[in-house]
Amino acid sequence: MIKKLTSSHHEQVMEFLMEEPSMNLFIIGDIESFGYDSEFQELWGDFSPAGELRGVLLRYYHSYIPYGKADFDLEGFIEILKKDPDFKLSGIEKIVGKFEEAIQDNLGKKQVTYFCECTKEHFSGVSADLAAVKKAKINDIDRILELRAGIQEFVPNPHAKEMMEKGMEIGTARTYFMEVNGEMVASASTTAENSLSAMIVGVCTAVGHRKKGYASVVMEKLMEDIFTEGKTLCLFYDNPEAGRIYKRLGFKDIGMWTMYR
């Protein structure tokens, strides 16, 4: 049975999601930040006849993330998705795969990435020059977005500035960067920060400044600060060269993640 989740379900929901906390960091972070009754966010749960939670579906604006055990009500969740003509689906590859098979429709542009995590215990140390790395403020956002706009691999998001401002204001996101002669040459950000973990996104280096280790230094400063707060770090990657850099810093693959855009 699928029910709309409310704060009365919170303890049961969090216990369920904590079985895979890193893979569920987006759902956990959005619940901690926005709860169960925001206009732009909804959550549904699939319960067994005995009241056991078998699956959770998050809507954040038009983005949906499902999570569940082998016997969750797939068709029931699909009915919810289809009520939103603009829905975009993402999640653990094996779970999203069930939706792909059942929907059999064009879901948009598909991207499958490695999902990896790093804990303080596996962090492979810090460089001596981390003092050169700065933590961004609201008035740095335009420069960060300008840097990202020059990266061919990045998909532009028309709401990026608003999302970065909101994330900084409520403490669910932060960005670090480096400059050379006043030019921003590398940056890295977090998103979906919660009490347990954070997702690293937007790792980039300006085209004319690559192969100099700037992004690695920015990453190390970000990681050092996050680990000081007792959190775990996660990130996606699909570029083998980037994967090697992340693994040198202590990241380990823990699964695959599918996104539709």
C-alpha cells in the first residue's frame, strides 16, 4: 500500500534509508532540509500489509528518486510519476532499471555514472598549500558559474544560480576555489549536505590551467573541512581519468547511479 509520507513516519523512514546512507544521501538531505510538507517536495512510502516500509519515492520539484527493496510496489510508484508530465528520474542503477523496463518509454537523455564514497579514515592526506584555497561567498557565484560555463562536459542548468544561493543560505551546499593572478582557475562544490554526508559536484578546472593539480588541491581543502565535521563524502564520475584522481584521494566505488535529464 502506498501512502503519502508525513512527519509521523519520520523515524521509520530514516531507519529504512539508513540501511544505505550514502546511496540515499539526496533523500536524507532533502528530508532534513525541507521536511514532508513543502510545496516543491513530496514523499511517498510503500508499506507491506504488516506495516513494514518497502519503498520510498521522493519528488523534489520535477526530479524523482525511488529507493526500495526487491518487492516494492513498482507500478504504484510509476502511476505517481506519470501524473507529472515533466518528471525526471534518477537513482541507484538497479532500481531505476526496474522503472525503465516497466515504463518502456523515452525518459530523456540517460547517464550512468559510478557512485563512490570516502570517509575520513580513507582520506589520503592533504597538500601543504591548502591556504591558497578560498571558500566561496554569495558574491562569488557569478564567477563560479562563468568558470563552469567554459567546461564542455558540463550541462548548463538555468536554475544554477538560484540553487547555489539557496544551498549556501541554508547550509546544504558550499564551494571552494583557487585563483591565479586574480582569475578563478578551479572549483569544487558540495550539494545535498545533511547531518551524515555530502555530495561533491562541479569539480572543474579552466581549460588553460589543466594538468597543474589545482582541482586536486581544491578537493583536498573541501574534503578536509567536511571530514572535520564528521561527515562522509560521495561523488559521481564517468570519466576514468577523473576516477583515478578521486581514488588517489581515498574514494572507493560503491555502486552505479542512473540519471535522466
